Amino acid sequence: MGLRLIIDGYNFIGGSVALAPNMQNEREHLITRLSEYEKIRHIPICVVFDGWKDGRPTQTFEMKKGIEVIFSRMGEKADQVIIRLLGKLKEQCIVVSSDREIRNYAHKVGATSLTVREFQLKLDQSGQTLLPEIKEEEMEELPRNKKKGNPNKLSKKERAKNIKLKKL
């Protein structure tokens, strides 16, 4: 099995169902853009959305425009579904979420994680813009890791991450 991309849907959109009356349109827009990206990069993509407030009693799965779409069951958050997927797929996946718990778990099981902004940069390179463009001054504000040792050599974790990211 090859590399797989898992996206925390509402984390990526940046809202919740209660806050946006047009959330259905936002989901459809995201799925359309990811479908275009998948056609360019040929990497299977799974988007997970929360269904825990007003969802169905069971987790739902469907294919839309070539994208695997999962809604968590009522009473369960998308984070829990993503963590389950990460536990099964481990290093075979890249997860896109700015949620620290998901990112930490991804690193724990050997998966690669990207923040929404990091993935946005990848989408921008392919021409698939989903978020406002990051300005130069905002790039300076992004957190930087403090490293020890050779400043010109990436850490082992960063080198492994870059190998996977080249496939995106």
C-alpha cells in the first residue's frame, strides 16, 4: 500500500457547523479542490468531518469526486476517527491538521503530519489554493524549531518528512 493523505476536514475549513450556515458549500468546495489535487498528484485522499453533534448513529463513508469522505458517528469527533486511521496506517500516511493532539499521535506512530498552512503551501505549488496566500511577513511569524548540532543538516525526522512531502 502506498502513501495516503488524511485531512481533518473542519480543521482545514476553519469553522464549525454551528458557526457557518453554508458549511455544506464549504465542504463541497474543499472536496472539489482536493479532487483536482488528487488528479495531479495521484495520492489517495481521505477527508474526515465531525458528525458527533447531529450526525448519524454510525460512521458514514462515501466516495465523492474520487475523494474518500468520512463523517464520524454521533458522539464521536473526527479527531478520534483520524487517530484510529493513523493507528492502522502508521508511516503510510500524511495527516493534515493543526490540532496538536493529532500531530503528536501521528509522530508517535511514525506518520508524517502537516499543519493546514504547510499543506496550503503544497497546494499553492500545484495551483490549488484553498486558503489565503501566506504573506512574507507571516512566514517570519511561523514557529521555528530550535536545533542543536549542525545547523545545515535537517533532523532525521525532518529528512523523513521531506521524503514523503516530495510525493505531494
